[in-house]
Amino acid sequence: MKRREFLNTLAAGAAGLAISPGTFAIESAKTSGTKPPNLVFVFADQWRAQATGYAGDPNALTPHLDQLAAQSLNFTHAVSGCPVCSPYRASLLTGQYWQTHGVFLNDVHLRDDAVSIAEALVGSGYDTAYIGKWHLEGHGRSSFIPPEHRQGFQYWRVQECTHDYNHSKYYADEPVPKEWEGYDAIAQTREAQQYVRNHATDRPFALFLSWGPPHNPYETAPESCQKRITSEKLVLRPNVPEASEKEARRDLAGYYAHICALDDCIGDLLATLDECRLSENTVFVFTSDHGDMLFSQGMIRKQKPYDESLRVPFLLRYPARLGTKGRNVPTLLNAPDIMPTLLGLCAVPIPSTVEGKDLSTPLLQGEDPQVDAALLLCMAPFGEWTRKQGGRECRGIRTLRYTYVRDLNGPWLLFDNEADPYQQKNLCNSPENSAIQHQLDDLLQQKLNERNDRFLPAEKYIQQFGYTVDKTGTVPYSP
């Protein structure tokens, strides 16, 4: 069932009850005596799972997130299976894998042939809003995004992409840019707070807040937060090589300063939900689109199949149905699984265009969803991980214990993440680990078969989707 058919089906179902599609969920809720939950989905850019106080990072000043974690489901094994900005966002909105929606590298356009999460929510009576970074238009990072390309989001305060956090522009409904005042994440949070206040009504809303930090540049966080981080006192991860220590301390100091500022924003937004008496019946999520190596393994940025790049924080609080006693959920949650799980929690029909797993039923029953592995891939080793920099196409899986990855030449990486949490010993092709490698390879092949993934060179996919790239393989993103 494609996008138009799904929306028509919602309309037909509502017509059978003599109500409009936009009130279907509301009328159903009245019948059952419950109000549909609001949804507030907050995600940062390049915030790795390890960089929070509740995850044990001694450098992270995150008291508000730590308090949120104590009240939330903490998905300890959430991953960004294609850890790049645009690919994650396309999977978040469509619930699809990268070879289906076609966004497997940055700065390309997300087609509208799938039903988006916003369209599904609007069809069930929700108001929808998106504030912050979009990165799915593909027609220049400063371009105006017309309403027909907004994937069903109604309230709109968006810039395609910018990391100039202190001189950041956005568009509302007119093609005239406006500018966020000061540090954009703070101004965007203020906008989100006002949206919440204005929508504290009987009609449910879904608000997506997308921050640019802590993505580099690292040195541009508010000065008050920069003063709280001392680079010489930072505790480095054991997998940061000694030769990279100076650069790592410099970048990490700025990274944690951004995190400090964003944690304050989380506290402010949660306080507004309390102020409006909406916390109890709101599904609140905090997560990130992907991580950041920050010189672990001697590498930087994202796209790599290591935990610092792959794993993301994922906190989910829903007091009305899940209570407020926090617990760890050791489940492989991948980017395509987010949309169907959120729709399931909101009792909204899940479109058949979705490929991810709906994990909501066991969560609502107090159980941990059973997922054998999360599929990992890099289809296009371009952008910040070109072939010249060692980039390579790869496919892999992350289980609760192991990471196993192939490149085009065959098996490449095998880590026992319980015995070796910093992934410092590659067990691939070692005789003593041949049995587990064979099992993981079979599981990976099963996942590839499910996706009809023939694991071709990147150029084949570039040609298949008709993208234009420069000599590095990167899609030009100037206007």
C-alpha cells in the first residue's frame, strides 16, 4: 500500500464512522475513555551513546538527562545502522531501510512515495511540528523547503542544514530566511516550549526538535559551558591512540561543552511539559542521528562501523503507560524501527510501506523486545570517509554481544563487545573464533537476503538512483 492509498484508507475508515480523517484518533480515544498521547521527539546531531552521565561518562555534564534516564526506558543497544545524517533522518521519517528510500548519503532528496510518520499522525488526528535541522531536501543547504516537501509536518521552523550555530537561519512558511537569536539550539528549544504551551489542548500533537550540536565545529558552544570543561582533565577512552591525544582533548572539550548546553535545553523542555501538565500523557524521546569517533581508533566523525559511530543514546519516557521507574532495555533498536514503534505507542495505524519493527507491544507489556541483530551498512564511502581516507563499502550486524562486518573483499571486523568493550582486538579470521564468525556471517547473509541487498560497489547505487557526485563521490550541497 503506497502513500496515497494509505491516506485514502484512513479517510475511508473515518468516513465509515461518519467523522473526518483528522478526528479519527480523537473520536476513538473518546470511545475508549483515553486521550491519545502527545509525542515529543528530540534528537541531536552526532551525539554518541557513550557521552552521557547516565552511561558512565565522567566528562559529560548531563544532570537533566540523567534524571530523565531514571524515569525512562534506556535502550542500551540503540544503533544508527547507516550512521550519517540524511540516511538516518530518511529512515526515521519513513521506517524504511536505505536501499528502499534511496537516501544512503547526505544531501539528496527524500522522495514522497512512502507514508511518513507525520502523515500517519496527521491522518489520525495529530497536529505536527518540526523545528531545527532537516537535511532531506537535497536542493542546497540554505534553500527554502516548500510545503509539499515537508513530509506532512504542519508547523515549520526549519533550515535544511547549517552548523554555524551562532548565526543560524531558518524558514517558516515564506521563502524569506529568519535568524535564530544567539546559539540556535537554545532558541529552537524556546520555540519548541512555546509550541507546547500553545498546544496544551485536547488535540494531540507530535513535535520533532532537531538540534545541530554537538556536531563539529566543537569550539562554538556557549561560553558559559566552555568554561565548565577543562581539556586537561578529560578522561579519554582507552582506544584513543597516544598520538591523537592532543587533538582529541581539544575536540572533546568543545564536544562536551555543546552537550552541557543541550542538557540545559532538555531540562527546560521537560519543565515546560510539567508546567502544562502534559508530562504524564506524552511520549518523550531523546536520541541522536549517529555518533562521533572523536579519535577513538584514531578516527574522526561518523560512517564507521565502530560503536562510537554506530551507537546512539535512546531514552523513551511515557509515564501513563510505562510508569516512571527507569530501566535498561537491552534490545537492538535500529533507525527504521523508530517510526513503527512510536506509531504503535500512539495507537496509530502503521503504513505497509514501513520495513522496521514495531517494538511497542512488548514494551507496553513490560517486556524486552527480542531482536537478534541490527543491520549495519555503509553503501557509499564518501563525504568524510572517502576511499583516500580508508573508507570502504561494508555490511555488518550488531548483536547484543558481537559486531561483525564484511567489506567487498570479505570478512573484515569481528569484535566481542562484552570482553572487549573498546573494540581493540579484531577477532576476524582467527581460527579460535571461526565458529562464531560463521554463525554471524550466516545471520548477516540472512539480513541481506531479507533486504534483497546484493552488496554492490557504491557507484552502482549512485547510478541506480541517478545521483550526481563530485570527484570525491560527494553530492554537491551548495545552492
